[in-house]
Amino acid sequence: MVAVVVGTIAVAGLHLWSFIALNTAEKAFEASSGSQEIGSDSLYSPAQLQAAARAASELDWSSEELKSIARLFILPLDAWTDEDEAIAELIATRNRNVMESVVLGLNSEQPDSVDSGDKTSEERRHFSTVGANLPLLDAARPLGAEARWAIRTGKPKQATDLHAKLRQLAEGLESQTMITDILIGSHVERILDRCLLEVVASEAYQLADNSQIVSVTDLIPTTDVLGSLRQAVIKDTARRITTLKNAENDQKPSLLTTIIGTIVKPIAERRIMASILACEVDLIERLEIPFGADPAAATSPPQRPRWQIFRMLGEMGRSNTLNAIGRCQATTALRQLLEAAIVMRSSSWPENTYPEARPDLPSLTTPDPFSGELLEYRRLTDGRLHLGVAGGPKLLKALRRPGPRHWLDPVVLEPPTGER
């Protein structure tokens, strides 16, 4: 009799413990996530993106040509050979109809096939579309290569049209609420931003009048990448909680497992949900902390002892999301670098010389979200100007799967040539 009473009290205590833990975690998560509506600012529906991705999957290129395109993004334009130009032009010409179909897919009227009355339809849609838009990244690569080819061959109008398509792709993906889509869009923007930096730094491109400045400025994506990622983290949390609540055991339970499950399962579920929410609160807070402030903490998941099994289950996927945060912060920093380069190149400076001291400009006096420091600003002895993300390439090495590390390299601007 005493054992029964003690056991009952113990079980009741465990239930109370799990209730308190979940309630505390829910309040913390609500305070971090707020009441912002999810998905209301997407530029394109998931169905439109999938239509564009299906069109992009028809790209016609060999594995060797794909390697060549990747190499062309690393090479400076003045290092391109006639053979490099021929490859870029060949792939662009062969796939021009495909690229037009991609744009048409984005602008098409596509019905959303998700049945809102089915509780699991959103789950099925999530798992069926993770990575489904990767072909759009394949489409961005030849677009970027062709844009660089157009710049090299003196065709600014063609380059601008191609940059506009890249911007459309980047903003469409970055405004979604699925982490994979945002990462793909972030990569597309990096391709675009590096192309635009090349234009701004070019000696032949003087930004001599307001129309030229506007034409470049209007091509910079305006998506709040980190805001979209924040929404995606919140939505992913809701999906994980729903999945846990709807999980069912397919095995036929015995009487003993039924009794134990009735007692233990609710406690375990509440503890895992509390751990998931605590992990997501940390991730939301990480969005506001520059990766460069503590790269080790942002890349190395904590090693939990085995007895913290609930914490371990709640933190599954944490390292991947931390990596996504770092990459999106880096993309935002690259955008800030581009904005600073445009302002410096297009402004009038006394005696046609860049200031020795850092000008009081927002892009130069605000720390970037990746390094947490001001952009590098240094006037060189030959009159050119060095701008860069502080420690950018080195920080990229600390990220897992950062992609090509050259895209966060500094930029060197030619000296001012006259009054604007």
C-alpha cells in the first residue's frame, strides 16, 4: 500500500515537473517569437516557385560545363580567356528558352494544392518540397556567368536584364518561410551581389550620372533575409511540435506497454516539446548575435550527457540552423558592402580623392551582422579604396558548407575621376 502511494506521488510529481517545464518554455518562446503572422510577405507562392524549379530542371549542360561555370565565378573578368567566354555564351544561348520559362513560372498563376482541412497536408507538403527548389540555384549560375560575360564584352543593357532576373529569383526565395528556400535565395543573392560589385568596381563603369547609380541600386535585393529566416525558424518549431503530437506507434501495444505508455508518454512528450522550444528560443536570439562574435558557439553544438536525453532530442537539427543563420548574416553583410561601394563610387569627393577618414555614411558606420564590426575602410597609396567585411573570408572558413569563400573577399574601388 505504501509503495502504491509513493509511486502515485512520484508519477504526479513527474507530471507536474513536465507541465511546469513546458509552460515555462512556451512563455519564453512566445516572448521571443511574438505574434507576427507567418508567410504573409512572400513574393511568390510555393506553387509558383515549384513551377519555376520544374522549368529550371530542364537546363542542358554537361558536368564539365558545370565545373567550368563554377570556375568562371572564381576567376576575375580580366583573367577570362576566349575559351571561357565561348563556354559562358554557349551555355547561355543553349538555355535561353529555359531561363524564360523560369521567369514565366515565377509569374504564373498557380493554385496551391494544400488542403487546409487535412491536418497532415502541411506536413506532407513540407517534406515533399524540402530541396525541391534547388534547380533554381542551377538556373542562377548560368545567369550570373552570362551577366559577367555581358559586362566583359561591353553589353551593360544585357547585363542589367540578367541582374534583374537574378534579383527576382533571390527575392522570391528569400521571402519564403522554409529554411531551405531562404538558403537557396541567399546563395542566389551572393551571385548577384558579387556581379554588381564587379560592375561598381570596374574602371570602365564610372557611375557618372544619376541614372547609372539608380540602375545599379535598384538591382540590390531588399528582402529582409534574417527576418524571413526568423519566421522560418518559428514555423519549423510549430511543425516539429505538431509532428511530435501526431506521432503514433504502429506496433500493437500490449496491456503492459499501454499502461506504461499512458503514464510515461505524456511526461516524455512535454519534456521533449519543452526542449524543442528552449532550443528554438536560443536560435531566435542567435539571429541577433553576429557570427563573428563567437564562431565556436555558433558552430559547435553542446555535448549533452546521456541523462539529458530530452535536451538531445530537442536540439536535433540545431547545428544546421546555426549554419543557416551564419550564411544569411554573411549574405546581409555582403549586401551592406555593395551598398557602401555604390555610395563611395558615386559620390563627389574634394579634389577627386577618397577621404582618408571613414565618411559618416550608414553603411560604413553600422556594424555588419556577420562580423559584428564596421566594414574595413582603407585608402590605398595609389588613390584606390579598399572596402571589406572585417575578417570575412576567415569567418567563412568557420562555417560548415559555406560555399565558395571568395564571394566575401574585399573590393577595391578605382579612384574618383571627376565631379558627379
